[in-house]
Amino acid sequence: MKKICSAPISAFTRERQNHARERPKTLLRIQAPALTQLKYRKATAKDSQLLGELNHQLIRDHHLPHYLDVSQLTRRMRKWLASDHRAVIFTLDGDMVAYALYRQTSDHVFLRQFLVVHGERRKGLGRQAFNILNTQIWPKTIKRTVECLNTNKAATSFWLNLGFRIYSLKLELSPICKKTFLQPTIIRNYSTKAPEKLIFHPIKYWRGVIGH
């Protein structure tokens, strides 16, 4: 029986095979990005201006009516911090990226405001910030509550993914307000072949909205 000899391996092919065998198995772990670490500090009355501006941003993000401007929100924040509210400011590499405002009682803590600033979202910072609140700041033996708008599906999904469950449904009936809208009326022109005209007449009505 004849012995079949394989073709000689070139130096280039041998070098590639040796390089593949010597390649470290931890290459993917080395290239994986490191987890960002948040730092935090408890806010004081000196942070009222900053927190008022962040509160204003939170209101805009939720498309809420602007009943208070930044100066009014700052004064309200200062009163809250001087009474029964506490705030925490979260930083990353020295930059402020999130804040939380809460009220703590003997049996539960109510998270009133929670915000990750623009440009720092979708990075897992909100989850990290809440984890700090939940494990390092708040007592482990009391329940946590949070409120979010029914129309804010992203916020609802965020809190549900963190383990919260829907407990109650809050309904709101806004004050009856007088509004004006335009009622269309079609005027047919029979004397000529001109197209129909659409004329709007203002009509006033009273309206109450549930969940507004």
C-alpha cells in the first residue's frame, strides 16, 4: 500500500496556527467595558437651587403643566429639605447624573422624585442609583413606595423591572373649566359650481377630565 504524503505546511500557515493556540482565552473578558460606579452624597439646603432646576426638568420630561417656575420650585425644595424630605445627589466621574427626593416615616419610604439627567440615560445609571438607595441608604425593614403617571409607560416598566408591583389606582377629576372649540359647518353653494366651503364657528362648552 502506498503511503500518501500530505503537502508541506507553509511557514505562514504554521505561524497562524501557533498564534491561534497561543491566543489568550480571556480576550473577550479583557475587552468587556468596566461597570461604571456611581458615587453619592446627601443634599443640603445649599443644593436647593440645583434640585429646583432638576425638578423643573423632571416636570418638562413628564409634560406636566408648569404651575411653578424654577425659583418657586427652589423655594419649595428648600422647605422640603428643612422638614421631612431628604435628597440624594448621584455623581459619575465628578459630574452630577441623577438625584432622588424621598420622605421617610417609621414604616415606609416614599420616593417622590427620581431623575437621571439627559445624556446619561439608557446606561443603567438609574438602576444603580436605586440600588444604592435600596441597599445603602434606606432601612431594609420598611416598604418602599413610588408614584408615576399612568401615561408614562417607560417609568412604569422601569419600576416594575426593579420589583415594584402595582398597589392602587389613583383617579383625578380636574376642576370644570370653560373651553372653546371650533365647530365645522358645511355651507353648500347652490348658485354656482364652486366647491363646498368649510366654516368654523366658535362654540363654548364645559368639560371635566378624569385622569388629566
